[in-house]
Amino acid sequence: QPYPGALPGAPVPVQAWPQAPCGVMPLYAQGPPPLPPSMGSFVHPIAAAQPHAADFFLGPLHSYGHIDDFGPPLDHAPVPPGWHEEEEERPHILSVDLEELDLRPEADHMKAGWFETLKYFLTLHPHSEEHDDIPLPKHAPKATIQGEFLVSEIHPPKEPEVGVKRVSFREGDGDVQSERVRQHTYVPFKEHLELKMDRLDAHLVAYLWGKKSSMRNEEFTLVGRAVAPLHDYQHQRKFTKWGVFDLTDGHRMAELRLKYSVITTPSAVQRPRAVEAEQTKVTLQWTPPASDHGSPLIGYRISILLDQQHNDGPQWHTVCELTKSSTPSFVVTNLVGNTAYLVDIQAVNKVGPGDACEVPITTAPCGPDPPSKPWVEESRDDCLNVAWYPPPSDGGFPVKTYRLKMRKILGASASTWNKWMGPKDSKAIWIDMGTVAASEKEQDEPSMYNAWVGPLEKTTCEYRFQVFALNKAGESEGSELSEPEYT
């Protein structure tokens, strides 16, 4: 016979099935029979399934149990991301909507005495162990602990207000007899619960607890449990019925109606690119990720890799924790011209930042660095020969010319008396001495440049020099002043 959970048309494995009462899962010495491809495929759990009423009866042992009606299977199952196949730890949020619990007659042993009150609550625990290896709780959890388990509110059972009329015929005389049959006691929950998890476990285990209270004490009883898969999206985003089974003999104790879903962080953004580069800022654009993994995008996080001479090397710095909108563009500012950077773009949803997407960027060329500190290479015939070296960086464009400026202070000398009593820097006069063309082979063969300056003053005078480099983008800052030269 088709095994529990088999979809229409699914292949039936060649294996003998022992008979078992309806709703009670049989034990298998070698584990449950293999699932067909349609049920055993490893698919992403958060894709939206088509809403359809279903009865989801979950057994307590090897199998999840049988699904009475899940409707037709989806035409296209979403492709699982690569991290899912490798079981990478990744933030998730489990959302659960608890509707109500129908208690079956098998749970009558929980009825309270005249001096007691009886209430029920549920706890939900993610697990990855095999069904038989899932550990039972040693204590009744009191409240939800994020990352570990969910705990519902505690509710008393209620009697249904509507009964069901059963009609029967007596054979022979044709008499009709009717009787009012009372429906099962139920527990209304009407709760929404959310659990943050560092990774996605294989199963979600629901434990049903009963709490009896009296004037003297209170007693907690583990009534039963149900198990559902977290890696199968077809069971999510629609209300289903879970069979809650006794942990010792496998009797169905209750039926729990709920809806659950799992969401995680988005996949990586696509096609990142720099659409405009200036000297101090770069405009980035990209395409949103292929999947938000169950939760709409709320923005993007932008980080940049900077080398700040740390012993640990370059460090990532967050430029924007969350953009103000979900528009796929951002302007990175406060950059240095003609410099390469590495920028990381992450889509963000309710769970957190998604997969990284790194894109290299380079700012526009800028003016060169200042040339080296000039010096006086030679002095003769009332002239000075000033020399300097090219700048360490040309700013992205070749240096075309160098501009030489001379500063002189008339009456200044190298004597100690002059340093205290002679003219100060405020009396300095700046003179533009002209330009010197840069060598076309400067990048391949750095040269030393020099220029003759004269004639010099006949009286005592202090001379100092400064050099500027010029390229297509602009002029550098001035070099360091040369050491003073006196006449």
C-alpha cells in the first residue's frame, strides 16, 4: 500500500508494511521506507507554498506520519541555495501561528479532580537528531528563550458549544434513533510566536504539557509530542493539523492546528558596478538579490575595506548600517582620489544582513603628490642650481610640468644675532621662478630635476625654495621648503 506521505502517482517502495491502527505509526526495524523523489528532495523551506487546507498527522517515531490532503504539488520547487547543502550556520526566524488544540478521549486521564484546575500549554523545540534520539525535556519550560525554544501561553480546556447529532436505524422495525454526541474538548491558543535561530535544524518538535494545580501544589505532565520537518517548504505557510501522540504507546492524544514558516537572510545582490567615479566619491548601483528568502528587503548594508596600518592588516568598516530605502544604489563618500577600494554590499531583511557581495572600485585621478624636498645642488656666478625628485604618485595622470617658487628675506643672514634680531618670516617675499617640463619617461625611469636661479641679491639675503607638480587633474601641494641658502 502507499506509505504515509506518498503523493499521487509516487512510486511505492518494495517493502512489506505491517498493519497498524489508523493514525498510529508502525515501528520499522530498519527505519522507515525510502521517500520518493517528490518527498525526499532537499528544497529550501521558506518558499511560499500554495495555500490549501491540510491534515498533517505526525507520528512519534521514525516517520513524520501521513498527510491526508496537501493538494497538488507545486509545479516548480525553488532551488536550494548552496549554503543549504553544506549546512552552513545562518540566522533564521521561525514563525508559528497557534490556532487551537482538540483533545481526544485518550487524554481523559488528564482530567482534574474537584479540588484541582487543569490547563495546557505547548513548547516548540528545533532539533536535528534522528526521531528516536531526540531528548525529552527534563523540566517544563516556563518562558521562551531565543535561540532555544518557544513557550505558549497556558490555557484551560473548553467544552464545545455545539454538539453533533448521530442518527441510526434499527433493523427490522425501521425505527429511527438519534442521539447528541459531544465533540472533543478543545484549547484555544490564537497566538503568534517567533524564534530567532543561528541555524536551521532538521525538525520542529512540539510538546504538549498539562498543568494540574491545587491549593497545595502544582504538577506538570508531558502529554505527548509531534514532529514536523523544517526543510520541506510544502508543509509551511498554511494551516495544518498535527497529530500529538503519547510518548509510550503511540496513541493519538490530541490534534493541533497551526501554521509555521521559516525565513532567513537574503541571497547576494547581483551585478554590482560603479556608475560614476569622482576624486572623493563613487556612485554604486546593483540589482536586488534573486531571493529575499521569505522576508521583504528593508534596505542594504554597505561596508568598505580600509588599510589603516593595523598590525592585523586591512579592516572592514561599516559605511552605512542600513540605507534609508531599498533603492539599489549608494554613494560612497570621503574617499581619496586615484585610490582602489573594496566595497561589500549586503541586502538586509527582517532576519539581518544577507550574503556578501564585494565589488572593487577606484576613485578618479587627482593632482600628484608633492615632489621631494628640494636642495641646492650647486652655487656659482651669483646663481643657485636647485634640484628635486619627482613625487611618489602622479595621481593617475602623468606629471607634465614642475613649478618652482623662491622665498627670500632681505637682510637675513646665518649669524646667531640675525636669528634673534634680524628680519622674520613675515618679511619674506615669494617669487614664481617659472616651470620645468617633466620627462616623458619619468614613470619608467624617475629623474632628478634641476633649475638655475639668479642673479642673486648683492646684499645679505636668505633663499628657500618650494616645488609643485602639475598634471591633467590639477596641481599638487607644495613640497617641503628647502634648507636656507645665504648670500
